[in-house]
Amino acid sequence: MHYVYPDSRRTFRAGISSSGTSLVENTPACEWHDRPGGGYTILGNITGCGTGAGSFKCLQDLPFDTFWPLALTTYQPPAVGTPIPPWSVTCKGPEGSLIDEYPAKKVVNGDFLNLPIITGTNQNEGNFVIGTSFLDMTPQPPIELENSLLSGFIEVQAANNKNVSQDTITKLLGLYSNPTDNLSNSTLYNRAAQFETDYSFLGPQRLFLEVASAEERKQDVWAYSFQQHLPGSPDFLGAFHTSDLYYLDMGFSPVPAQKLKSQIQDFYISFVNDLNPGTDWPNYTEESKIAIRLLDGEVGPITDTVRRTQTDFLNQVEVMEEFGRFG
């Protein structure tokens, strides 16, 4: 986000974006939270601050240890996936606010910092995010029911009161009919997890990389694909969201793959010092589309092609418009 919405002062000379995506694409307008029964009303009621003229100041003055347990009680269970708060991570505000334009629009227009960056995604980002609702389905539902459930899951991803067309839903059902990573015994789970990975992580990442690596920008960009299954975690999670952080000495439990851990840290230390992760990690360019695979015993450059057809479709402007990524 610091690349897309930079401070007027130059506060850093390069960046590393770990585990996820370079932009938050599902960004509603902030006024969406002001609607009756919306996120602001829910927070105001649960904290006792209400929604009147002094409510915002009241929320600001609440001690964190008081506010946060109350805020957690507002998390809502979705149709599928992990509980989510009634507010978004980001929202588009009026002109002059921190986020005054939709992130996807800024990226498409190349309106972000031109500084060196390492950025990447984990192979199975979506597996952790969607939860386990689609996991234990015995017997397996017939394909008609499976497609209906997946359609509903896809539809609720849209923001800003947008409706995804039936043509787009049908196209996506076809694109995700044969999952490439079958980590569970549920076809529905595998399909939904791969859609979530591509829609929320890999697709937005590639959109950013496509623009950032354009020849005319002359921006130094490196991409990674983290593919290491975290020992001790359930097999169906694969290389899940945040699992790469266990290899960066950030307070997580120790990992047994010490060689991989050392390699990743060497790349990052080199980048911090020299603005280059080293000769073993080639730049991501408009033509090469080379990323580095981070997998124990198999670290090395690969062509970033997995599910390229799917992410290319999701990154079409008209499809992003249907999902409300431009408002």
C-alpha cells in the first residue's frame, strides 16, 4: 500500500511485499460502512459510542484493550470461509484522504512508486482464507450442486454493490473445473481455494507485476512463488497464506528446513544492502515473467505461468468492473 499511496516524503528506498499481494483490490467506498446497519453502526453500538456527532471521537478515545475484544465480537461468519469483520481492510475515501482512488485503478494506470521491489505469492494462499466449510463433504455433491455452491462463493466476492454476470460466472466455473492442486478429497474445496488464490492474491499480484515490469518504467522488480508446505500444518493447506513468514525469524515457531530459511534470508539481506537479491534471482521482466521458486531443495528460477489463463481473465478490465474493483 505504501507504493500505491506514498507519503509526500521519501521514507524508504525499496520494498519487500511478503505473503499475499501488492494491492488490496476489493476496496469499497467508505460511505458503504455508514449505511444503516453497516460497520460503523455495529461498532458504535457494541462499544457504546453510538453513531452521533461525538461517536468518532469516542471510538478514538477508547483504550485498545477495551476496543479490540468488543470489535472481535462483531466478526461475522460468511457463507464459506473464516469469520470476517463488518468493515473492510481499506476503503476509498473522498479527495484528500489517504486512499482517494481505487487501488486497482491506480495500478492499471501505473500510478505508484517506481522503486525496487520484491513481491510474490504463496502457492496456496486461498486454502487458509476460505476456511473448511467446503472440506468435509461426504458424499461428494453432484456437479450441479457443486457448481451452484461455487457460483455463490464467487458472487459474494464482488464489492460496491456490484453483481457478477452469469456469463462471467459460467466462464469461471469452466476455468476452475479441474483444479491443479488437489490437496483435499473435496473437489469443491480445491476449486474454491484456487479461485480465491487467483482472485485475491495471484491475479492482483500479476496485474501489479505486468505494469511495474513494463519496459518503459525501468523499474527493478523481483517476484517469488513460495511453494513450501509448512511442516506440522494440515496437508490440505499447502503453502498457505503467511506460511512464508515462518522462514524470516519473525517470532513464529522454528522450521526444520534450515537451508531454505537461510537461502530466503540471504536473498533479503542482499536486497536490503544492495537493492538486489543476488545473481541467482533474475529480475521479473515484461518478456521473461521469471519468478524464483522457494521450495526446499528446489530453489531456482521458474516461468510464472501457473493458471495464467485464469488470472488473465480475472484481470480483464470489464471483469474487474463486474467485481466492483473500480467502484
